[in-house]
Amino acid sequence: MKKMRLLQQIHDAGVVAVLRADSPEEVVRMAKKAIEGGIKVMEITMTVPFATEAITELSKAYSSADPLTDNYAIIGAGTVLDPETARLTILAGAEFVVSPGFNSETIMLCNRYRIPVMPGAVTVHDIVASLELGVDVVKLFPGNLYSPSVIPSLRGPLPQANIMPTGGVSLDNLAEWILAGAFAVGIGSDLTKEAVKTGNYQLIAEKASAYVQAFQDAKRQTIIQHV
């Protein structure tokens, strides 16, 4: 039941912050500012040195149990390339696992522990292989290789596939991805690059708020279209 709840919460949140930094302290700071700005799903990438320390700290500070509390957030791990790393992140507190590519052993391990897993896909073959192993959401990566029209094209023959584009999603095109049928979207460096450049981390909260507003506006449009 928890796995299905988490998937629904990620879908409802709509925006996943994909965070990379040079230290666990910096990525925790980024995550807290993104949460402050309204993004409630954090993907802490395993390219961050001592990333599991950051995942543990954030998992202790925030909870996915009740969306109505001030400390509500879902903490997951990204750039997970193998099952060993996946298990480490789960033990550290990660509630979902994301990979840039397809690795069957990683998927099977996450399924064993009922953890939502989102493997990367570039081709129809990748998506079908993921579905055959019970994957609920496929990460379309890098998303900037495609236009949003790829989602209805893929879901023509594969209507059962939930697709989350990551890479290349911006405030300018977020609505297009949501209107095209994206399960959610992953936001990477666009969320943090100005803050890192200027040292003003409050910019992350402001950018996060803008992304959440853009998602909510897009969802309203989808509702209107289906009325």
C-alpha cells in the first residue's frame, strides 16, 4: 500500500527536484530551499559525495506520511546504477529510486522491497523491458532529446506506460509536457544554477515556487480540456 501511495503522491506533486551538489551539506541546503518553495519530491543524486548522509538527514527531517504537515516531503535517490547502490539508498531512507538507464537487477531489488523505481529510457525497447519487470513509472532521459509530442506518440502503442521526462524541462515548456500526458517532470540544474552562481540560495525557493505554480496551472488546463 505504501508504494502505491507514494506513486500517487509523486504524481499529484508533479514536480521532482533532481539535486546535484559538491557536498551532502550543500545538497541538503538545496533540498530544504526547494521544499520551502513548494516542491515536495526530492531526488538526491548519487553523484553527490556521501549522498546517503544527505538522504538520511532529509529523511529524518521530513515525512511522506501526511501531506498536511509542515515537514511533508518525499525523499528519494537518483543516478542509481546498480542494485548494491539501490539497497544502500533504501537503508539510508530513500523512498524511491531513479536511474538514468535500464538495469534489471536494480529494478528487481526495488520490487523486492516495494520501493518505487523509475529507470531511464530512451527507446520503446527500454520502456517495454521496464514494463515487463513491473516498473510503474519510466524516466524519459534525457528529455531534451525529444519534444513533448513524444509522449502521446509513445502512449499510442503503450497506453499503460507512465512517463516522466527529466532533462530539458523548463518553466517555458513544463505545461507542454503536462498537457502531453507526463506522469510528472524532473527539474535539474535550472532549479539551482543561479543560486550556486550567486550564493543566494533563496533563489531556489523562488524558482521552486514558480515551477509549482506552472504545474498547477497546467493541471487546471488538462482538467478543462477533459470537461
